[in-house]
Amino acid sequence: MYRDKTFREKNNNSSYQIQRVSGHLQTEINRLAAQVELFWGKELKHYKEYGLTDGMSVVELGSGPGFLSEKILGAFPGITLTGVEIDPILAEIAQQRLKRKYCRRFQIVQASIMNMGLSEDTYDFAIVRLLIEHLPDPVQAAREVYRVLKPGGKTVFIDNDFEMHLVTYPSIPELRELYQAYCQARCAEGGNPRIGRELPRILKKAGFVNIDFEVIAAHNEILGDDIFFKSQGVGIPTKLVQDGYLSSKLLGKISVQWRNIVRNQDHAIIRQLYMGIGEKAN
């Protein structure tokens, strides 16, 4: 289901637009794939804990190229899933990747989370992953998620908090400057990359009940270094330099520090995500 160009231009009020946020499309697609792989084991465990079971109808908001959708459809063979993605490039990639294998259980809707055009009281479970940090009105977005859930339906909101994003040993102090530059860029476009800590408040304001909060973490000692490097990528920092938010000198210094870290046999890399869980009242 696709909307016309006028709809996209009027409703694409997100601070994440793939052609703008990174300097190279395929590099950013690869980063998004690795970002799903990095946390999938932990996320699946929590999805099940918070009520996701086979046979449910699921809506994923900000479904992007469909990497998380594919994981869920593979893990639950009886689930039907609707992906909602505003970016026409990402929606088309998801459609092409998943339509053959999951054509009867998957559909992609090109729409904004602020105005999905989906019927109310429709879905058993909603996943909103790394989306609301890019929105100027996250509470209204959460209210729209509330609307499309069935009474008793559950939602899981997953997002970043760039004050507590990626931690290393030995430490790289310059990473804080990199993340500050990223926050400045996204905030200038209406986003909030520090929103992870606010998830319970947002869910409560949207009307959800039985709210819970979790922090999940990935560690290189368990997953290896490679997946961390892939999930971070160089596309976004390079674009920050091009847009004047970050100096090329600082980015070069960070690159040297990364090389030094991985030469240390005792090095550690930790990345965190924040989960807010809520339920629609019966």
C-alpha cells in the first residue's frame, strides 16, 4: 500500500531520512542490518516475555528495510505482520526482500506513524524500534500506536539514549563529542536522540497501562568486534563532517583510537538500547 508524493512530502517530518542522514545508501542499509543482528537475541527474549506469541497480528512502526520484520516472521511462523515505513526507498526494499517468502503474512504500508491510515483496535502487538527519537511529537505517535492496538494489546518501544550509547575499554573520550555532534544534527531536524530515558513517560501520556522499562546491552566479548563496527558504520560520522557538525580532525582521531583499542587484548565494547513496554487498557 503506497501513498502519493504529496503525502510523503507533507508527512515526512522525521529527523531520519536515509538519503540525508548518511553519505551512501548501501552503507546505511548494511548498518541497519547489523543493528538488528546486534540485539536480536536479547530483543526476541523480551518480546516473548512481554506477550508476543505465535498467531498474533503484529504492526512494526518504522520498519525500514524489513530486517526486524524478517526476523519476527522467521521466528513465529503463524504471525502476520504489517510494516509501516514512511521512506519510499526503505518501503520498496522491504517489499522486494520479503514479498516472495512471506507474501501471505507480510504487507508494507508506506505511511507516517503520525497518520498510519490503519483501522483502530486491529493489532495484538506493536513494535516501535529506533523511530521516536526522530520525531518532533513522540507522545502523539504513541497515541496513534495505542489507537491501532486491540484492547489488551501490548507495545514495545525501543530507542537510544546518546548520553549512554556506546562505551569502550580503554575509553575513547572523543566519542562523547561525536555523539554530541550527532545529537545536535538530529535535534536541529526535530528529533531527540536522548529519548531512551523518557520512554515510560511517553507511554503513560499516551494512555498505556502496566508500563515497564528495561535496558538491554550487547558486549563484544560475547558477540565479537565485527558486528559492533558494522552497526556503527562510518556513513553517519562522515555526513556529520560534511554538514559542519563534526571536525574531520576529530573524526580522524577517533578512528586512530578505535584501531588502538582493538589491538588491546583486554578491550571491551558495550552498546545499550532502552525498552519501554505498555498495554492498551481493556
